Amino acid sequence: MLESQELMINDNHLLALPSSFRNLTSLTTLDASENKLATIPDELGECLMLEELFLRDNQLVTLPDGIRNCSKLRHIDLANNLFEKKSKPGDLVLYIDALAYLDLKGNPCAKSTKK
């Protein structure tokens, strides 16, 4: 079991994250912004202490269902990814009571449909 509380791996051109997140039981902050991530491992949902999640500027289209287990999440930054409305990233507010901030700007789901 690792005791890291913050993991800052932003701007590293990462294509994937390891499934070994289940070992980061004390993780409170993950910043994996500005990479080339297309998916997030479902094991992230086992980081039950996670409070802040920064995934902006990647190539994400969905989040793993396990993220709903992170009941302490209060800040999620998903700006500038590829989330569509059908992936329902906004539904996170229904499942995570602590969530106070969800940034979806720059995603297709956040674009206005006005003509």
C-alpha cells in the first residue's frame, strides 16, 4: 500500500494510466491533465479518498463507472476533452454528493446548440 496523497503526472504525453491505482488508497488529488489519455482505468474508483481529479486537455470520451465510488470527490476538471452528451458526464452530480465543481467546457457536450 502506497501512502501518496497527491499524484501530479500532468503534461507528460501519457497514453494510458496503470490499473495499479487500487494501491493508492490515500490518494486525494490526481492531476493527469495535458496528456493524451483516451481512457481512465476503472480501478480509479477504488481511490476512495480522492477529492480532486484534474483530467483536462486529454482525449477522453467517457469515465469509468467506478468513479461513482469516489464519494469524496468535490472537484472534477474534464475541460477540453471529447465528451459527448450521450456519455452523460454531467450525471456525476447525481452520484457524487460531495461534488461542488465540475468543468466540462471545451467538450462537445458543452457546446451551445443555438443557431
